[in-house]
Amino acid sequence: QKEVEQDPGPLSVPEGAIVSLNCTYSNSAFQYFMWYRQYSRKGPELLMYTYSSGNKEDGRFTAQVDKSSKYISLFIRDSQPSDSATYLCATRPSNDYKLSFGAGTTVTVRA
Amino acid sequence: DTGVSQDPRHKITKRGQNVTFRCDPISEHNRLYWYRQTLGQGPEFLTYFQNEAQLEKSRLLSDRFSAERPKGSFSTLEIQRTEQGDSAMYLCASSLGQLQVTGELFFGEGSRLTVL
């Protein structure tokens, strides 16, 4: 079993829709939770990170972590065609900077 | 451009040949990571360096793989006697490690390997 499981895609939504992306993880030592965005044939880039449980909002993006259920979510409001990409959840313990990634969910926002 | 750079971006080789990839990290970053990403999967950790020291290697890194980071600057990843199963995107990332709270990894655009 992989340490991080991500809901498979792909997802196709109309412009303006809310996109919901989800991951679960198995290692209770994980403390840092990140979302990376990867455009086609590019390297991943950090979108958001959270530490421990809670919510974090940045513009149209909201990241949620529920450590009790080992559940990670990313919400994209008012989605735009430029949001079309693969979204990767990632996590790590506090004493190890090596990230464990989910498999990624490919999102297409239709104009 | 002061980001992580990787070379070559795409390499096509025949099975059994050796290939080498180069990564130039962000200049002030002391940590350098190699990941492998296959189609439809997330990046998988291969190895990482702190300065010139290779501190951890994944069990995914078989004896045919070797990585170096001489003088703690650029790094090379060599694959000997390539196999078709080695076909993947090889991603390099660098970070400030514990000098930055998030430990954010900054990725390059990757080197895509196709083994025929």
C-alpha cells in the first residue's frame, strides 16, 4: 500500500466550477502537507502547504487537512482554464524533508 | 533564469546503453533530490544529497544507478545498461532543507528518458 493515495481522475469541469481534490495518507508521523501543480511536460511547482490540521486559504485555493482521519483536500473556486493541470498532494514528517507524493489528479477546466 | 535546470530535457537511447543526466540546483540550496516519475504516477524519491554527501538512497535505486554531487554544486545521475523499465521522467529538486520552515522542494523541468 502506498503511503499517499490520491483520488484518481481525470476531472473535467466547466469554467467557474468548484474543483475538489482529495488524498489520504497512512503515516501518522506526517506533519507537513503540500499541494503541487504540474503542467504538462513541466516539473511540479508548490501551490500550497499546511502544517498539521486545519484550513489554509490563498485566493481561489483552499487546502484542508484532517489528521484524525488522515485526509487532505484542495478546493479550487471559480476555476479557470489556466487551472488545467495535474495536482499532486505531498506530505512529509517534521524531521525528514523527503516528500511522499500521491499519484496526481489531472484537471481540465473547459472554457 | 535562477531556477533548477536539467539537461538534457529528452534522451532516447537503446536498451543496454548508458545515459547521464545533469542537474544544476538553485545556487544557495544545500539539498538536492532526484525523483523518478512514470506516466500517471507521482514522483518517487530516488536519492538526496546535502552538500556533497549522499545521505539517502531509495531501494528503487538499483546498482545500475549512480548519483554524484561533486563539490556540492551540480549533480549527475547515471544509469548503466538501461532497460525499458527505466523509461520515465527524472526530476531534480533542490531546497534549503532545515533552513526553510516548509522545506519546499523546487523542481526542474525534468529529463525524459525513453529506452527503445
